[in-house]
Amino acid sequence: MDNEQPHQELVKCVVVGDTAVGKTRLICARACNKQFSLSQLLNTHVPTVWAIDQYRIYKEKDLGVVVDGVNVSFSLRLWDTFGDHDKDRRFAYGRSDVVLLCFSVANPVSLRNCRVMWYPEIRKFCPNTPILLVGCKNDLRHICKDEEYLAYCRERSPLVRPTRECDLVMPGEGRAVAREIGVEYYETSVLSFYGVKEVFDNVIRSALIARRQQRFWMTNLKRVQRPMPQVPFCPPKPKMIEPIVLPSSMAEDLHLLYQSGAFTDLILVAGNTVVCAHRFILAAASTAFHKVLMMDLSECITNRRSSDSSMVSGTFGDSTMGNFNSDTECLISSEQSEAKASSRLREVLKRRSSMHSLPFEPRQGIHRDLNHPAFQSISIEQWEDKVESRNCPSSSSSSSSKKSSSRHTCLVPVQTVVTMTKLVSGVALRQLVHFMYTGLLFCRKCQICLPDLNELRQLAEFFELSELQTFLSNILKNEEFMNGKIAQDFIQVLQCRLREVCLEGGLASDVLFQLEDETASAHRPLLMARCDMMLAMFSGDFRESNAKVVTFPGVKYRTFQILLQYLYTDTVPTLKIRECLPTVELANRLCLPHLISLVEQEIIDLFNRVIQAGGDVCEDSLYLLEPLQMHNADQLVDWCLTYLATSYNHVCHKYSKLLRSLHPENQAWLNRHRWPPVWYLKDFDYYERCLIERQREDTPLKPLKRSRNTAGCLCFTSKSRRKAEKQNYRTITYNACGWYYCWPWIAQLL
């Protein structure tokens, strides 16, 4: 048994309450000065064994407690009780100085038992012992909405049931019970360590005040104050959502574009090997191809006819601006001309015996020989061929989507044909084209012999592909692990070139979009590879599949330019707030979730910059909230809801009309998740009133002193006033005489 030392007080505190309300955790948090984690608190409850456990703060831990100048160090004795063990619990009450009555904030039944069962029992064994009512697990009021907490409960279901909002006990309810039984009320949380120290400091105050009434001669207890009111707990401010951008599919889409071979307009011939490609892709990927494809061939027209003129206008004319020639349209759509048209180049390839030489014969159309190590000639002529989906040997086992699974069989009579020199083999040409589309070699897992690698390096130098040269050098040095970064860098460079050459320059565009205020040109193959809706529109039995001008109602030019920049470069430009909604609407209309996530990230960053600059985005959030919900911008909707909830008081005062115009479900959500919550505002008002009342009690107002009335009756001076005046006269005379006699020469004159 502990004995009191001089200037040291022993306090025995008994903690009682229902099972699993948090008594043991509270005592451990105080005795060990320990803050618990969420995983520790959600473990299976282990009740206290043997009904009574004594926790003590030993001297060697050096955790002294000094409350209001009274030394209670090393002597606060905490007694934990087993809530259901009624028979042995009475021994814990013996010689107790204070009783801590606990209930769980997440269990209304435990609060009811405090009033119905526990308080009568305490008064039975301890009729004069002070009692404090404590609400444990205060953190559950705000953590019950936390995703981490809910996910943890789902993992351990049904052993752990998440707390429901309807089960929460608000501070006003607990304070009402405390007022009914005449005790002080406090709340604690071992997760946030809120109120743990304050509760036990006030436990000591209550015990010492009760002891002071019995030991009034003890001077060290005179400075002990009454239990102090507790500062209300404000839940942490909800964190603003960090947008998550969906993974990019640009590399996969370019690979599908290479495999599908839809709407190709470029034929590459190397010996017996014929490779179909797209002019705009190769022009963007290779500077050498860009120079060749941008050459002026108007002086090379031989035996010019109307069909030849149509080929020139349809291929190198103003097709990007929509000036399509009627002859070209007839040439492409006429089935008879397609059946009769046969390429003389393919006849020559069938007849010739050598793959390194291409015999020249005059052709109708455009033809020009080139002085380049890799390019022999370029021509524009009719080409009859069935363009099917490429089945790459290296990628035959890879998973195919609905884009690559469809085969496009079409007759394309007008093509740009580029013939390679004998330095370019068919295998090397396929590798080069595949790299220009995807940034990877055709077959990464196959063993490529050293001569082929050297040939590819030489051709990469001819085609001005520096990334491919580095790629092959790493393979030769057995540093192939570095090629992944090179492929990513090449795709980024290709995206920038697509924006410069194709999107802004309009090279080889083959479709026009009629918008609300302007027209915009684009490339069908890339749109089909990047967007499922475009794929269905251009490859299905729709009117737009063969139309050169596609009407897009309800879309502005600026919004469509944002869409095209995304499809070509996988990025979005800097957006303004007013551009957010049309862009999200168009992206949702075309089933582009990645574009929606990029727009969400851009707008959230813009909102954060405005907030950091001291601006207000409440009005914009109110206007955008419900339209964004319609167009599946979930992340931006969550951000707007969270921001409006954290600024709820400001919104109610300044934008009450807009707030009332929201859907009732949105209004209910904001009211339920507002920060600070209503219960905290009420609790804080009560705390301020308690402080004012406490200040009035501690420093009572002094009574006003009434001035004495010295006036006599009937306007005559009273006797006391005459005495006061006479005394004042004598004092003045004495002072005057003293002044004269202070100076000797003045006294002689007198």
C-alpha cells in the first residue's frame, strides 16, 4: 500500500462502464502516454481479466503530474474494472477518491446504462465520491465516413461492423445526461489523443477539491481550481481529392493503327515487299520522310488528264481545307474504274527477277526520281490492293481488341508510292515502319543477327531516326533494359510532331468536321485508333463512313480543338473554367474517360491556384456540380462537393439562392458533410458561454460606492462640511506660513 509523502497527494481513480466502451485503452493511453493506431483499435476486444487491474505510474518512468501547484507525481492510481463482473467490482470502489464513468460515443445503450445502472451503483458504494462522465471513442464521429476505416471494416467483416451515423451520441446528449446526474462531462479519443490529459487533470482536481473540504487546514490545496471546461473537439478538415489520371493508351493505339491498316495512303516498296502506311505518321516520325512527302511534284506531271489532275488535287492539293475535286470523288467511288485500274508497278514486280532494281517505264500521273541513299523514287498513281489487318508474327499471340480484330477490305485507287533503293531490304523496312509507329522493334524477343542490326543502324541514319540508333546501340551493348525509356521518349517526340505537322500544319488530312462556328480537318485513321466512337462511325454502315464532311452539332471549334489535341498528343491545353463543361460533355459523348480525367486534373489545379491566390471558386463549383454529375466527371464532382462542404457557412451567406437551386440529394449531402459540423458549432457556443460564466464567478463585479451627501437641510451647510472646510483652511494657512519661513531673507523683510 502506498503512503503519502510530504507535499504529495495520492489519488485513487476507479474507471467503470459497459464492456468494450474503451476503459482499458483510455487507462493505457494515460499510464503509458501512448497514442494508438487505427489497426490496434479495431482488433478484437479483449476484456480485462480478474475483474480488477491496477495501472500505476512508477517513479522510474519520471511521469510526474503537477496540477494547480499540487504535486501528484507517481501517485495517480488507476483501477480498471470488468464491466460485466458485478460480484467483484464492489472491491474496486473501496477508498476511491474519484470515479470515472465511461460510455462509448458510438453506443447509445452504454450512455443509457450510465444513468440507469452505473450511477445508482456508484452512489451505493461511494455516496460522496466525485464522478466524471466521459465519452470515449470521440473520433468515431468523423472517422465513420473515412474510406480507410470503411475498407478496414470490410476486410474484417463480419467480425468488425462499421459505425453507423445513426448510432453516434452527440455532445449535447452526453451533456444532458451529465446535467441530469449532476456531474462534469468530458470526451476523449485514444486515436487522436484528444482529451486524455485534460480528463485526468480534472480527475485530480475533483479529488483534491473533495479532499480540501475535509482537510481545510492544508495550504497546498487552496490553489486547486474547479474542473475546467473542455475545449470542444473539431473534426479534421476533409482533405481535398487528388485527381488520378487514368493510364495512357497512346502507345497501344498507335500499335493498333499499324496493325489495322485502315485508310492507308502510302505504299512503301522494297523489292518484293510492299508495306502500307499512313503519310502523316511517317512524316511526323521521320524528318527524311517529311522532306520527301512534302516535295512539290507539280512539275513532274506527264500525259496529264482529268484523272491525273484529280489525283494531284486529292493528294497534294487543298484537301486539308476542304477543297475536294469532283473528279477525285468520282475516281474513288466508281467501282468500274477500280476494277479496270491495275498498277503497272505491281506488274513489273511480278515480272522482274531481281529485287534490287526497279525498271522504269513511263506512267500516267506523277513520278519523280530521288537522289537519296534510301529513297529511289516517289509517284502518285492508281493502286489496286486489298488492305487487310497486318498479322505481325511477333505479336500474333498478343491480346487483340475490337479495334484490331476488324478487317478493312477496301479499294484505294490513288496512293503515294515510295520506292526504296537496293540498300533497304523488306525485313528492315518492316522493322523501320513498326518503330516509327510504336517506338519498338517488330520482334523484341527474336534473336536478331548482327548484320541485320548494323543494316538497321545504317537505315536509321538515312531516315534520321536518332532514337532508333540509340535503341540498336543498346542492344549491341547488351543494355536493352534502357530501351523502355527510349521508346517512351520517342512516343513523346512523335506526339509533339503530330501536333506540329498534322494538327497545326494539316498534312494529309482526309476528313472535315463541320462545327457550330467553323470547320476543322483531321485524319480518319488516327481518330479511329484513338476513339471507339470514331471507329464505329467511320467503319460501320453509317453515313459518315464515306462522307468527306462530318457534321458535329452543338460543338464549338475551341472545344473540338481540345479534343483533337488530346487524340493527337494525349495531352490537353491550358483550360479556362468556362471551357471545362463543353470539353467534359464532348469527352463523355465520345466515351473518352482518359480525356475526362485529364480535364479534371487541369480544372482542379486551376481551382487550387485560384484558392492559393485568395480567390473564391464557390460560385463556379455550384454551377459545375450537377452538369458534371450528368457527364461522369466523378473526381471533379467529388472535389466540388468537398470544397462546398468545407465552405458551407460562406456558401449559405453569399450563394444561398444557388445552394437552394441544387438537387435535394446534393443539398442533403452538403448538409450532412458540412465542416465544421453543426454539433461542433453548438458545442463551441456552449464552451464560450461556460467560459463567460466561469469568469463572472471567479471575478465578481465590485459594488458601486455611493458618494456621501454633505449638503445640509434648507440649503445650509451641514456641520461635517463646515468642519472639513475649516480643516482645509488651516492646512493651506500652515503651508503658506511655512513657505515664508523657509527663506531667511524673506523673514527679515517681514
